[in-house]
Amino acid sequence: SLKKGEEVYILDEFEENGVSWSKVKVDGRINGFVRTENIQYFEEINSERVLVSDVSKFNFGTDFKSKGDYEVFLLENNISYVYIRAGGRGYGTEGNIYEDSNFQVFVDACEFLGVPYGFYFLDEALNSEEIDEEVEFIKEFLSKYAGENCKLPVALDIEKHNGEGRADDIWNDRAKLVQELIDKLEKENIDTIVYSNAQTANLYLSSLSTRFWISYYPEDDLIPDYWYFDIESQEGASNVELNKKTIGWQFSETGAGDEFTATVD
């Protein structure tokens, strides 16, 4: 008798009298046999468009009460990849760097299921010295916490914060600093991608030598069956340089109607 979200290791699979069976270990304790048709597990999907989940401490305890809850979410919704917040630089004048307090829960869920994942970091550096601090943080974080399935590039979160962000006053120079961060991480053999919203990327960041993960939220409260570029009203629709570099689209920050009831990115 298996409960939803229970951790099960598949030890062997065989057929007997026309029925497919799996030998399993449950929670590292009990060995038993389950009909294979009753086991759902992660398989990597190699299609052009896949669903990616983006999570941080704000999702734990609200959308997901436990690691098992998140594992069920990944399986039931056919999520192929996950981005987990590693941390960032605070908004205040001190700009202290912090770690996300719940990142390990999501890492453990991905490692258990074998779901490929990556980390994202909120950049708020004002100068080269602070860029170096962020490089060191990211480098050390990956060396400590990147597991076997950490396969995605580090996403650098570059956003405006309605005047609250410490870098909100330097947008004319922001692209130079972000490119410096990208280049210095590359020298450390750390692959990157830039996350930003469509308007900010269009106005300030499209010249960057990088790939983009763009957020733009259409009116439809559904998983879209069209791509970001098909929305004529989106900021940067005519920015060919930006669109050529965009490989990911965040289409919601509140779930997707009846399909995703959790308020997730």
C-alpha cells in the first residue's frame, strides 16, 4: 500500500503470468512488489518545448508543505526541468549576499527523482568589486550544493524593483556590469543565462552576449499552446536581436488555472 508522494526506489522489473511487476524499496525500509502500471516516475523529455518550474523559499510551506508534495507536483504536471533560487544580493545600501533558506528541499526532490535542475541568483551589483563578490558566492555555492542532476546554466536574475533595488538608478550602465559578471563566471567554467522581464530586456539588455529567459504574462490563465514571440503586444516584439537569443519564456507567476493550482512561476 503506497501513499501519494512516498519515496519508492525501483530495484527490478519483470513479467509474470502476463502482468508487469516492479520490485521496490519504500522509504529505504521495506521491500515489496507493485504492479508496474501503478508506478509513475520521471523520464526526461527531449522535445522542443517543455515545462520548467521556478521555485524559492516563498513556495515552501505555502504551495508545498513537504519535499514529497513537490515531488508529486513535478510528476503529475510533467515538469522536465527546475530552477531553484540559490540566493541574491539584498536591496539595501549594504547589499548583503544571502542564501535562499529552503533551496535544499527542492534540490533533494530533484536529486531523488532525477529531474535536471539549475540555480538562479539575483544580481544587484553596483561595481566590479561587487561583481567579484557575486562570482565567489556562485562559485562556492555550486561547489557545495550542485548535485549529480544540476545540469542547467546559472540564471542571473536581472530586474527592476520599482525603485527599491539598489541598482535601479544605474540602468544605463547595467548591461556592462551584467556582461562583466557573465564573462567572469565563464572564466570559472560556469555557464549562464539571463532572466529578466520583457520590457527591461528590450530597453537595456538585448546587446548582451548571452541567452535569455524572458518573463511576460499574457491574459490567458492557461498553459499556452503558442510561443512568446506570437504575442504581438509583448514588449520587444520587434527586437530581433533579443528574440534570437530568447530560449525560455515564463508565462505565469500565479500558476495556470485548473492545470496548475499552485501559485508558481
